[in-house]
Amino acid sequence: MSLGSQIAWDDTILPFQLDQADVRGRVVRLDGVLDNVLEQHNYPDAIETLVAEATLLTALIGQTIKLRWKLSVQVRGDGPARLIATDYYAPAKEGEPGRIRAYASYDEERLDPNGEAFPQIGRGYFAILIDQGQGMKPYSGMTPIAGASLSDCAQTYFAQSEQLPTRFILSFQKATDMWRAGGVMLQHMPKASPFAQGEGGSGEDGLLAAEDMLNSDDDRENWSRANILLDTVQPDEMIGPEVQPTEMLARLFHEEGPRVFDPQPVEFGCTCSAERVVESLSIYSAKDIAHMTTEEGIVTADCQFCGAHYEFDPKTLGKDADGNG
């Protein structure tokens, strides 16, 4: 794909590589997707900010997983912003869109609606989970909450858990009830880790940082130059729509030999269904189901991601129901 290609860039992820710098990356734009994620809920501004940032990060990170896999990002803290959870579902087939969903749990009484968003997470962890499909063992990794943003947490995660120098820069805003959002991810190409000894890194609380992963002058110079160039990106370039991602990459990295690959479309998508709810309740006894039954004689369930509401006859649920043994 050429840098001058003309396509619709809303809700897309564009992979690229800087051939002269041994660096790869991705550009993301989420417009309708972010609108759909957030319109399912009535979050305070601070929570919307965290969900928007987490959704952008999930799109950038998730694009690397294989077909039919699922990648989840979870941020848990002891502050009023208790949980930010996102899922990226890889396409079932080449050419199909990936799907993203997200939600947040928060303590409304403790939340400062006018305060900065990130500090309201408190102390906790940033985790990435990968579901490789039926019969495969899921992968998970986590690092402590660190830095001043979810992007900082993600960078720390890749340095500490994957030992890959990684950088994120994001921009998002809501204007006239419509979200426009975009971002760039840079990552040094995987190599054998140089961090083979020592008791900690140069990051916060002794966590590993990008510079700890680079043990040659060329690697350090290439990584530093790519980051200096990325620092010149303008918010309007990332969120569009006037500047195409390919034009932005050409301006930022023209001397680094940017090479782009096929873009990946993404859309809002939830996998909840009545069948999945029934399956999840199949482990409970009739006594357990009775405790879940309302005064109206039904069992209800609501999807935290999309708000779908389900109602069931309790006789059809649990391990004692017909067909569940």
C-alpha cells in the first residue's frame, strides 16, 4: 500500500514500519466506534476520559493478535475509578472488521466529577489478557499502575512484561456530541532482551523502562530519533479528518523510510446473548437460582458493555434445569 493511498480513515487501524529505524507502529482513528462505546452509558466526564483512552490503547495493542483471538485490557484500582475493562475481538476472517467494546465501574460517591481522571484510579494494576480460543490456555500479564496516564501504564507494561520499548501518544475530544479520537503507537522491533541481570529498571518504583531495553548505540539512537519525531505530531493530525494517517506518517518519518500495510477496519461489537447468560448460570443450583429470582418470578441479567437486558424463567436456569443434568 502506498503512502498516498486515498481511503476512508474513520474507525481504522493502520500498521506501519520505519525501515531505517528498526521500529514498527500503528495509527488508529476511532470516531463512530468511540461514540458507540460511550453512548451505551452515562458516564461522568472523568470516567469517559479513562474509557476513551483505554479504548484507543486497546485498538492499537489488539491489532497484532491473530484471527479469532480476543485481547482484553483491564485497569483496576482502589480509587473511585475502580475498573476500566475493554475487549478487542480479532476478525474471524481476513478483511473483516475487528470489534471493540468497553465499560467502567466507579464509586459515584467518591468520584470527583471535575477532578483529573487518572489519579482517581488510585493504586492498582494494568493488565492484558489474551484468549487464544477454545482448548488453548489464556495468556495474562500485569504491572502496577504507574506514570500519569493509562498510556504511561501501557508503556510500562510492555517494558516490564514484554521487554519491548513502546511509546503511545493519543488525542481525543468530544465536540457537538461527537467523539473524534486518534493515536500513534511506536515499538522497537523484538530482539533478544538485553535486560538479563540487575534487580530493577530505571522506571517508577524500579520498573523497567524503554531505555533499559536498548543496549546498542544504534538502537538507542534510532529509538530516540523516532520518539523526537513523534513528539512533533499535532492533535489535529491524529484525529483528522483533514490529514490522512498516511500523510501524517510521511511528514513525521519521511527520512525513516515509512512503509504502511493494509488498514484494519474496526467497529463497536458486543458478544453478549441470552444463550451465553444461560451457559454462565448453568453452574448454579436451584437454590442459588432461587436467590437470584425477583419478586416478579424472573431472573434478570444486564450486559455491562452494551446495556442489553435479559429476562429468564428460573426453571430454565442452573444445573438442575432441563438439559443441564
